[in-house]
Amino acid sequence: MLAKTSELREREVVNILDGRKLGFTSDLEIDPGTGKIIAIVLPAPGRFRWLFGKTGEIVIPWHRIKKIGIDVILVELPEQVGEGSYIDLS
């Protein structure tokens, strides 16, 4: 299944280990040498973090993505089950 990068932004990211909804893709990390996607990036949790100048990202390496469906991206993040914050997991 082929998908445009703009379509990936419309899909919610869910951790399959605990069912937690992590948000929507905001960016991609691409290897400039190969052109392959190496990670997806999501905004860090917190509705008003930008208001206080605190920006953060959840960086999910490509190998953590288990399935890209029509409306959801399933990821496996065992280190984060039961924790409240998600930061770079590479």
C-alpha cells in the first residue's frame, strides 16, 4: 500500500501494547542518502505546551511501526507502557 506523506498526517498513532493514542504524525525523518523514512515525529503530549515555550517531540523509529492502516498507525513501544511522557525512543 502506497501512501503520501500528507496522508500519514491524517492517521492517528496508537501503541499496540497498551492501546494508548499518541496523536497524529507531524513530521518525518528521512535519510538524505537513501531517501528512506527513518522515523515519524509526533508533537509531545500537552495541549498548551507551545504557550509556555516548551516544545517537544515524540520520535518513533521506523522499526517500531508495526502496521500502517487506512486511518491508524500501530506502533510497539514497550518502554513507554504505563508512563506519562514519550520522548525520543531511537
